[in-house]
Amino acid sequence: SGKRRCATTLIASEDGWVSQLHPDDNFITDRNGLTIGHAGTSASHNICRAWIKFDLSSLVGCTINSAVLSLADYTGYFYDTIHIFGCTNNNWNENTITWNTAPDSDVGNIMLGYFQRDGDPGVEMTQIFNISVTSAIASSLSSGKVSFRLDADDGGAYNRISTHRYVQSPMYSSLYVEYTAGSVPIPKTGFFNLLARR
């Protein structure tokens, strides 16, 4: 037997965003994408965070060589910095997640990566940001799922990320994984193939 190097691109199985100003609301029907950022006056300051989950069940038993989270940010402001954190709790559901029910206590304190949009904030053009998440994917294989939380510093505005339900741009947010599959049979040829037929 031998091992086979492979690659796959996964689309989020679930995603959603939550609002501090509306802590009990779920935004599953929002067609404007995943909202991330800080905005509003001091009296009505609002923090919005996004949650993204991927199904890793097809990779269980494989060795992860590399993994890149690609986020399609289709509108926003260059002075906001978006942060990506891993979360060990995958029990949240996109149909019910709210600010009050989001598993913030299970989010790691080590930032996996960050990005900022480039250019004029008035120009709505999709920008793709790639973040290496190899260790996060490798450590999550046993659970068959992985979750990420996206938040922002206090830039005073919002960014919007494409959701798997409504694609606001030609590009999805996705997870690209290169991996080594488990043992696979080596085809019998020549003399050994003759023996197998006897």
C-alpha cells in the first residue's frame, strides 16, 4: 500500500453573524453577508462578529499538509482590521446563533491571522484574503469540524464577508486543504497480477 497527496476546497457548512446591540437576534435571513466591525455613536455603539464553520469529516484519518482560509470581503473600509480566531466549540447553529449564545468562552486567545482592505472605502469590490490555518485544521480533525470567529478593532465601520447561503460576489469564502490520504492499495501489475488471478 502507499499514500496519496491530495487537495480539496471546502465551502462553509454554516456561518452567521451576531450583534451586541441586538443580543437575542439571529440574522440567518440577512442577504447582505456576514457583518463584522464596530460602528455607531457612544450611545448606540455596536459590535458585530462573524462565525464560520467547516465540515472536516471527509478528511478524518488524513495528514494535513497545509490549509488556507480564504475570505471574500466584498465591501468595507480599509481602516478596519479583521481578526481571525479558532474556536473549539462547534455546537453552535447558524439558524439560532446570537450574541448571547455564541461560544465566545471557547475561542482561543491566539490570533490565527488578520487582514485589512485596500483602497477607497467607497469602491465596492471583492478582495480575497488568505490566512494560513494549518495547525487549526490538523488539531480539529478528530472532531470532524472546525469553527472560526471573525471580529474587528474599533475602526468605526463594518466589513461584509460572503456567506455560503447568498454569494454577494463571484467568489465564496472557502477552505483550501492539501493533505496526504491514508493507505491506498497499489494496483497489481505483471507477475503479481497473474498470481492474483489464480
